[in-house]
Amino acid sequence: MATPAATAVPSTAVNGQITDSVTSVNTAVVGGTPAVSAGNLMMATSQALGTSAHNATGNNQQASITMQAATVQGINSLMAIGGSVIGRGAESILEKG
């Protein structure tokens, strides 16, 4: 069995400026995380609201087309009633004759 000293990694001295740099970067990342997550939340929310507005506009356009078609069909039915009445009257006259 190997002795602990033989398997241990030898310690090396690290420059203090390097550790200070790494510490400050880590602190900046941890400090900026809430702002980044809030920004991501706002972007996702604004994208969802924009998509919702587009969907509402499209649905409104489709409803308008449907309502216009229904109006045209209703007017066609009303206009056809006169012809139907005239046709029935003529039929009645021809049958009596």
C-alpha cells in the first residue's frame, strides 16, 4: 500500500492577484444573476403578450368575415322572399285558370 505522502498532490503557490480576480468574477456573476433572470422573465412575458395580441387581431378579423358572410346570407334570404311570394301567387293564378 502506498504511503499517503506519495499519492498526495504537491501544493503549489497561487498568486494572490489570480485569486482576487477569480473571486471578483464569481461575485459579479452571482450578483448579476437576479438582474439577468428578471430580464429573461420580462422578455418571455412581453413575447407572450405580443403573441396574444396578434392572436386577438387574427380572431377579430376572422369573426368580422364570418359576420359579414352571415349578413349577406340574411339579406339574400330577405330578397328571395319577394320572388317566392310572386311565384306562389302566379302558381295560384295558373292553377285556377
